[in-house]
Amino acid sequence: MSTAPASLLLEPLARWFNQHRRSMPWRAENLDAPHPNPYAVLVSEVMLQQTQVATVIPYFERWMQRFPSLESLAMAEQQDVLNHWAGLGYYHRARNLHAAAKAIQIEGWPHGIEGLQALAGLGPYTSAALAAIAFQWPEPALDGNAFRVLARLLALEGDPKTHARQLRIWLRPALETLGASRLTQALMELGATYCGRRAQCQDCPLHAACEARRQQRTQSLPVVVARPKAVEVPLWLLAIEAQAHWYLLPPANQGLLSGLWRWPALEGSFSTSATTPSPLPLRQWKGWTQVYTHRRELVQPLAIALPEPWTWPGGRWVPDQELAHLPMGRRDQRLRSLLGTPSLQSVSRAPLEALLTALSEGGAPHGA
Ligand code: SF4
């Protein structure tokens, strides 16, 4: 770790940010005062947890129209909240944001970092970013962008996260001197622009001080830590219809998919070649790969029309007119939107046979 004070090394970055910062709907004009709307910072930071800025902006704007204040979010129904999150993925973020808004409405905004960390869904990074950007508290917020910039600036060896504790100690005085909100956002912004995966050092405000640039190691720093490979799972996603009702799995009370309705699914590899005509009307669409952190689903979407609703455990028959209003995850929304579109010419009977076998054995399709 460098022994040079952070406020000295990072001063050009703070100056650069004053002049070149990108406009974002949640950014305050005045970087030296607490943010006039900490609720907007909370919403933006939670949305940005696993999503790029460009994707977040339209969601943020729609969200702030529907829930313009913390109170309006706290008082909203969970289904309404999830519907407005639809498409952003990782729905636990919406549920946590809703829970945090309710807690703040009752207790007021916390007065310290521990209070922010106690709110639902605010881990060490998000609580520190909120502390710095909303309240100007000198809490170092280290996300992937900040780690990359600092690892290169200081030529940190190994996984930069192993240096987190020392980095926080080193950064804190600079947050006080240069402005907590300004410096926090400047580090993120540099990591998202010049100091991305391929560093563009020419115009970087840290050009003169940067060790990785001086040592010509910007390609190899920071060290990339290999993640375990995601498991690939082929599955049929089934829209089963009978008498203007759809068979769906209702939301679980907890877990990543709590609050969301799901189509039933059959996991496994099935032949997609057309065989003999199906005894039931089937519609099939082109499949896609749904990517999650630890799992890649090779989704084959299919709709089956039954003559009448069958009684299966675990699911519910939902009237057709309610289908469009149910909160669903991205994968299940995609099948819902396919239902009104032309299907493929040739379809496979394989999933139908698998479904009939599962039913004859007393089982039902399950949610994946
Ligand atoms: S000089 Fe290059 S490697 Fe160093 S911080 Fe700037 S962009 Fe990143």
C-alpha cells in the first residue's frame, strides 16, 4: 500500500469529477452538502447493486413517478412495488427496499452507519455509498469500480478485496478533505469510464500518480479471481391453460423469488424434433438462455391447452384477465409476453409426454 496520503493522490480525481461528471437523475448538483433527497439515493443505490447505470435510469425515473417519496413507497402494496421493479431482476432488492422504506418511515433516517447497515438489503457497500452520497459521512464505499481503480493506482497485488480493510483506513481522511459524496462518486465514475476493463490512461486524471500505468501493468491488475462456473440446466417452461385459466405457482414467502408468480417447469433434456401430432394443442417458441449468478437455464417455452383444469398440488388456476397483473421474474415475464405472439411451425411432443408421465405418477410440474 502506498504511504502517500489518499487526499494527495486523489485530489486530481476530485477536480476532474467536478468538471466532467455525467448527468444522472439521482445526482445532486451540490457535492458539498447532504443530498436534498436521500430517498432518491437509496433507490438508485439499490437499483445499481446488480445493474448497469444505463439500464437503471429509465427504471429509476418510472419508479420516482410512481413512488415519489419514501412515504409513498412505504404505504404501497408489495404487488405494486414488485410490478414496478419488473424487468430489473433480483427481486429481493425490491422487497428489501420496500421493507427499508417502511422501517425509515417509522423510525426516521438512521444517524450512523450501523443504523444504515441494519436496514433490509443494505450490505457494507450500499450502506457506505448511501452514507457518503446522501449524508456526506466519510464512509469508504468499495464496489467493483472503486476496487479496480485503487488496485491499479496503488498496484495492489492479489485479490483487491483482501486489501479492503487497509483501503478503508487509507481512504477515510480523503473523504473528509475532498468531500465524501464527490470522492465516492468520482471513484465509481472513473472505474466506469477511463479505468474500465481496458484502461484508457491517456486522459485519466490519475495518469501521473498511477503505479499500474507506470509499471505497464494495467492489463494484469487487478488480479481477476476465477468464479465457479455456472451450472447449465435445460428446462421446459410451461404455460398450461384450461378454460381461460392459467396454471401458476404462487409466490413463496421467502427466498430469492418470494413475492413472484412462476410458470411450472420441467427440468431435463428433451428432443426438440417434431414427432407424431400431439393429442392436445401445443404452442412452442424459440428458446433462450436465462443467466443467473450460479445457473444458466436453457429455456424452452411451451403453451399447452387442456380441455379442463386438473387438480394439481402446489399450483393455482388464475383467470386469464389477472395474468398480466401478476408480479413475475424476468424469465416468466418473457413466456407471458410470448403468449400473444406467433409460435413455431413444428413442435415437440416430448415435454407433453414428460408432463403426462409426471402426472400419472402423481407429481406435478415444479417451479425452477
Ligand atoms: S492511469 Fe490508467 S490504470 Fe491508472 S487509474 Fe487511470 S485509467 Fe486506470
